[in-house]
Amino acid sequence: GVAQALRHAVRRLFADDLNGAIDALAPAVAEEPEGADLLLRRGVLLREAGHWAEARAALERVVALEPGRAPAWRELGIVLDREGDDGAEAALRRAVTISSDYRALVSLGFLQSRRGEGADALGLLERALSASEGHLNLVLPVAVLRAAHAGHTTLDPLERARLEEVLTIRGAQAGLDGGGPPEDAPWS
């Protein structure tokens, strides 16, 4: 049944077999084709595996079945953004409206930033930073957007401490390969 398929899918995930997990979930979805939770899980697995069209179809079905489900809107927005679909912003905004979901706030914030909408991006990322109690991955982008938008940056004590941690980590990473900068998109 459904419970057995879910257990098998989880075992496949623990074995780093994403496609196996998708296959293992199929009998559960066949048994409960209108099961929004199962479809959401399937959509996330498909997204993670890079099966964008199938992920989109599963997630669109979830939001049709349960339009108040913020995680489904978030995941759909992420897929649409990856596909370059203009509907990504609306889906992510819907997720943020339903629930101040951290990942939705971050995804929408970075989408706005890429579009050059710095003030909107900054507001969203500040909300995410606040909700996450200073998540390290957001401290630096928020500081950079503040500086770009306002010409300066003001950090509260927690943000300042987190930024110092980020810079220490980045410095250590740079030192690992002989002193060059870390090789990732925000830094290179």
C-alpha cells in the first residue's frame, strides 16, 4: 500500500537513489492519484532529479487540488523559475502570502534581485533573515543588497556576528587552495 511505498522511497533516498525513490513512490501515487501530499512529494523528488516538466505537472496538480498549500506554490515557483517561466513570481508570491515560508522568501528574494528589483529583494531577504534568526547563507547577500540599495549597511549585533562567521568561513575556504578565492558563483 501507500505506507509501504513511502517506506521504500525513503530507503531509496537514504541510498542516494533519487530516481529509485521516484519509482518507489509511483505505486502510492497510483493508489491515491488525488493525494496532494503524495503528489507534492513526487513533485519535489522530480525537481531534485531535474525532471522539470514532470515536476511542474505534479506540482500544478497539487495547487489545483489544494490551493492553500504554501509548500506546493513554493516548489512550483522554483520549478517555473528554473524553466524561465514568468509565472514563477506569482507562484512564489502566493506561497509567501499563504505562509512566510523561509525557502519561498529566499527564492522570491533572489528572483527579484536577478531582475534588478533590489528594494523588493532586500525586503524579502530581510524577512527571511529575521525568520531564520540570522541564517549564515543570507547574511552576506542581505548586507550587499543593503549597501547597494542604501549606499551603506547597518547590521544589528546578531547580523554582525553572523557576517564575521561568514567571512571567517570564506577566508578559510580561500586558504584551502593556495589563497585564491572560493570558486562559486557569488564570489567568482
